[in-house]
Amino acid sequence: MIEIIKTLIEALANGFPGIRGMREDKRRRQLGAELFLLYAQMNQLMVTAEDIVQHLEDYAASMGRYMNEGTEGRGPEYGRRVRHLVDRQRDDLLHVRLLLDSRSAVVQIIEPEAYNRLVPLLGLKQGALDTLHGIMYMGDLPLDPSQAEIDAWVTRLPPLGEGQARDASQSLRAADRLLWDAGRRWRENALPHDSWGRDVHARVVQYLDERQPRRQLEEIRSSLSLLRSTLLENFTIADVLLEVGEKGHGVRRI
């Protein structure tokens, strides 16, 4: 799941090379407001992801000690305590998904290469964000997809060229097909929301070792900083607040 957040934020952070050429009009103000709201919500995604990774690291270390002593220790508690983090991240992902629907100014203006990276995440009927939301609705913690899987999706999707219509229905339908089997596998590999025993400990240790989520969090922070710089360089706070006020937008927890 960390890789989904990383891909999402990197695509947006690098996807707006033409902002400076936009006229100072209503569309520019709308884009600035949406980017402001997205930045705020993605920062919340990041905070919750950090809490989840810290929880997994604490569990791996604590359970490892108890297993060396020949006891189960407090392992079951960690499984139950991760539920509230899963619920929080589920709501964070849902809000980002709603902000990035097909009508948003952000999706309409983002450059093609970045947009192609977002296609499998957004989908037409059920993108990766929707699939993850369904898994987390049951209280389980998805560890998939890996970055390699995300990159493979992008290479298999029909490319979106310059000036192509933003409905991109062919690419979206292709993304939905790719995700059909993947979603089932993600559900099977997700960490359960109830007690965690020795088998879960082995999976968590392997995940931390192979996927290096702490390093990925550092990379996400860098991309968030780039997105924030884009906001500050291209939009005035006054314009953004005016648009937010007119539309009644607000960053809220769903």
C-alpha cells in the first residue's frame, strides 16, 4: 500500500509543467484550490502511513523478543490495535479518490506521462484505490501492490498522447482488467485485523526487509515537498482561499 501512496504523490508532484503558462482565470484558481486540498489530504495519508509502519516495526521487534523467550507475548494485541490505523487510512484514501474523480481540474490538466501512472490507481469501475478501500473496509491491512507491479501496469496500458481526451476510456478499461486478479491476491495477502501469531510475524519481518517502507516514506516526503513548492510558486494563498470559500470546500475526515 505504501507504493500506491508513493506513486500517487510522485505523479502529481511531477505532473504540472505547464502551470506557469495558464491564464490568471477561474480555471487556474480552481486548480490551485484542488491542489491545496489534495496536498493537505495527502499529507494526512503520509502521517497515517508513518504510524502504520512504526506499528509494524514495533510489532516485529517486540514479537521477536517474545518468540526468543518461547512465549507469544503481546502479539495478539498488535493485530487488534492496527485496526484503528487501517480505518483511518481507509478514510484518507477514500477522500483522495473523491478529490481525483474524472471531473477534477487536476486530472484534466496533468501531463500525459503522470496521468498514465494514475490510470491504474483511479480506474473506471474499480481502480487500485477502490480495491484497497474494500480490503481495508473489512479491517485488514493490505501490503500490496509492490512498486514492480505498479510499474508493470503502466507499461501494459495504452499510452495517452498529448491533447488526447481526458476520458481515456480505453486505458481505464485496460486498468480495470489488470486489477481484477490482482485485487483477489491482495485480499489473500493482507494482514488480518484480528490476533497476530508467529506466521504474521514472519510476513511482517519479510515485508519490512524486502520492501523497505521506511525508505519509501522518506521518498514520499520529498515528493510532498515538491508538490508544496509547486503550490507556493504558482498560486497565491488569497486566490486559493477565495476559491475554497466560494465552493465551500474543506479537508474533512469522512
